[in-house]
Amino acid sequence: MHLAYPAVLSALLFCTGLYGVLARRNAILVLMSVELMLNAVNLNLVAFDVWLSRAAEETLHSGQALTLFTIAIAAAEIGIGLAIVLAVYRNRGTSDIDKLRDTAEGHESEAPADESPVDEQADEKAEATA
């Protein structure tokens, strides 16, 4: 089998994952797209390892060993990433990345602090109870 077949497949998988990272709004789908990109890299590592081991007399299979490390790191990344997404979803009620980005920037109200509507409502309630 030629090296071009897995290389083209890997490029298509990586581009699909890159599109998913850039276009998706849901944090879980972004994590799945990152996993797709890592799997494309793993496919490239194994394909080039097989191709280079045919050319060399010594077979070290370093590409396959690096793929195992990448899979282990990807498993830890998805576990920690999913835990963070679930914690954020419990606190904020959404996993939409744009809404989370807006709340992280801390947009403040444009009313001055001494004339805020919340303070006026509290004063009206205090006068009504008195």
C-alpha cells in the first residue's frame, strides 16, 4: 500500500476536526473535534513508521510508540476536559462557548452605581412595608 492513501485520509480527518473546532459552539463537540485531530496525527505517525521501517534495516517502531503516548495523553485530556465542561454546565446552565466567553469577560451594566434599578426597587419595597 502506498503512503499517499493514509496521508490523504489523515489530512481529511484533520481538516474535518479543524472545521469542527472552528465552527462548533458546543464545548463537547469541540472536544470531539480535537480528538478527531489527534487521531489523524496518530494515523500519520503509524503510516510513516511503517513506511520508514521498510526503508531501514533496523525496525525501532518509534512512530507506534509515540502513538501510544499520544493516545494516553488524549484519554487524559478528554477525561479532564469533559469534567471541566460538566462542572461549567452545572454552574452556568449552558455549554455554549460564545455564552461562556461573554460571561467570562464580565460585561457590567451601564447604569451608575448610585442610580441602579435594583437599589430603587429595594427602596420602594422598604417604603411600602413601612
